[in-house]
Amino acid sequence: MSQCILTYTSSRRGDKHLKHSPLRFQLLAPRRANCYAFDPASVTAAVKRLELLMPEAASCDLDDLPAYALKYIERYQDDVLQLEMGWEVLRAALARAWEGKDYTTVVSLVAGMARPAGRICSMAEAERLLQMGIEASCRAQDNQQRVYFLNRLGGLLYTHASYWFGRQVWSASLQLAASSAPVFGLWQPLANFAHIVDILGNYSYAKQFVEAILSARHVDEPESLAVALFARGFYARHLHDMDNAREDLCGCLRLLSNQVVANGSSPDRRLFILVVQTELARVEGDYARSRSCAEAALALAQVYSDRYTIAALLLDEGLYAYVQGCFADIAPIILRLRAIAHQMKAPHVYRCCQFLGQYAIGHMLEAHRALAERHDLAILSSTTMTRHQLLSKREQEVLRFVAAGFSNREIAARLVVAPVTVKKHLEHIFIKLDVHNRTSAIAIARALKIIP
């Protein structure tokens, strides 16, 4: 959610080859969707495992599967983890409904499966699921769900680095929603706030987004307005317009608070409230409070959200730490971010890791070198612990073995760990020291007196 303050924004346009893709012109029209195949025996066993969650499963056969799956989704619609538990049954029910051309049921099933699909499915499977929903909603003439599926597909494409195409699909969903009176239909906005903020991309578009919602007289979705206000406040902070940022974020929190009173506190709503509180703390310059809120939001996102949202939260936390000069807090953020980047295969996330590593960690090392050159004993004594905290005790131990000329296998034997563990320690060392090989790591560590 932080591209407006970095120079890597152009990396979000890595899908120019999609500009003339025929798929672009087929998204708003029905298109053929592939159906899931399933094994009756394994599905029967999966239904049996869900009996404790839904006793009705005891009498469920394959013909009743779509109806059973709809009841399961209705009961656990706000619980992503339970939907994941029943995924095999939901997939089989979807296949059954599709084969029977029961498009209304297909729409309801895809609507319930869309969120967990972003967490547990491959890109290809999740896209196929959403395309089934788009076609079924066209056949069932359900524009509201069609808007939702298009929005989800735009977010999915954006998550997997199809930035241009993702924006086009998302914009198509917005245009369709705006033309579908009397429902504007901003499609579960709390579950998509990270995508929406990044797709908008800057303060000007966020401002237009707020104005579009306010001018749509048939809108009755306070949470949609809350997301729009958050986006505008987010970018206002990056423009150092703190008064407007505070006003938007406070307005966002008021709307969310009213929704908690009216509708209860869902995981999505709790997560979004924590994210807004994090941003408000940043506007007010309270680093400690912003970090506390950010970590609470990350803990909740880890359980309920997709990887893109987690990556966005980590990016914002790392960049704010960099702006505040709290460089020691950035190394663990980079480690977590790189693990997610590896899973997502999103280029801009890798570039963010590179940015934070090159500039933030490098800045911290330069500060240590400057202190060492001045030979200020009082300062050196107070920063010795900081230098050694840059690497964990085990990482320092591994690096000493590397400096002594040991191979990864030899180090693993000495430490009684697997060679892959040693390799992982070295990856962490390279990130923290902002180097790319063993020789450079040894040189930097010796310059900082981390190893003799």
C-alpha cells in the first residue's frame, strides 16, 4: 500500500504483454468455464469428517451435496479457516451444481469460496473458480455477484503481478457496479482494502474514488465509504498533509465503530480497524503505538487474510520504520516479506525487499562504521550490543565457521543441524548485512567487529 513514496512504482506495470490479450474483451461476457472433477469416494470421506461441524452431513449423499455445501457456507461464511476445512466438499458441490446447470447455486457457492480460494489455491485454480462465478452470474442475471467476482478476479490478477490487467478488471467491476441501480455493490470492501488502496495508486485517484461514492445517491454501504476514506487518508499522509489524513482516518474509524455496534465485529472488520489505528498513529508520529497496532494486525491477517494483504502490511511497517530512522526494526520485516514474496512471485514485493535491504540496512551499517572510525569509546560501548544484535548468536556462529573456511555440510555437522538449516542461516545473514556472497559477509562482519 506504499508505492507512492518509492521509485519502484513502474515495476507494477510488468504485464504489458496482456494489453492485447483476447481475454481482456471476454471478461464482461459469458465465457466457457472448466468444471472441477472429483472422486466420489474421497468426497464421501470428506463429508464424514465434517459431521461434527454439521450433523446434517450424516445423511448427505452426492445428490444432496450442493444443498449441504450451501448450508455449510451459510453457517461458516465469516470463518475462513472452517471454509478451508470443507474445501474438498465445496469443490465437489460446485462441480455437481455446474454439471446440473444450476447457475444460481453455482453463484452462491463461488461467492462463499472466493475468499479462501485466494489463500489455498493456485493462481490457475482460483482464476478458474472466479470465471465460473462470472459466467454463472451472467446466466443467472445476477449483476451484484458478477461485480463481486470481477472485483475478486482483479485483485487476484494484481496479487500475481498482472498489474495492468488487474486494474482493468477491477475498473470494469466498478463501472458495472455504478450502473446497477439501486445497488452500488462495492463487494465486501473490508476484505479488499489492501488491493483497493494499491490499485488506486495515488491521492488524486483516491480523492476521485471518495467523491464517486459520495455522489452515488443509491449507496448504502458505510464500509465502502470507510475503505475509500482510508485510501484517501493513507495517501494524504504520504503527501505530509497530516490534517486531512487525520480527518479521513478518524471519519473511517467512526464509520467502522458504528458498523461494529450494528453488525458485530467480524475478522475482516477487526483487521481493518487495527490497520486504520496503525495509520492514525503514524499520522500522529507515535512510532511505538503504530508498531503495536501493526503487529496486532499482522497476527490477525496471518490467520484470516491472503498473502497480498500480509505483504502490504509488512511493506508499510518496514517503510515507516525506515522513514523514522528505526533501522534495527527492519531486518526481521525483510525476512518475513521475502518468505511471502517467494510464495506470491510478485516482482514489486521482491523490489521492496531490495529497497529496504539496500538503503535501510545499509544506512544502519554506515552509522556503525562512522562510530567505529571516530573511536568514541563511550559510544562504541553503548552500540556493541546493537551491532551484535544485528545477527543472532547462531548466525554469528555460522559466520565464524564460514570465515574459517568450512563448507555448509561441515558447518551442519559441527552444529548438528541439517545443511538446509545452515543455508537458511546464510540467507538471513546476507539480507541483514546487505551482501550477496560469503566473502562480502565476512568482510562486513569483520569491519563491524561482529566476528574476529
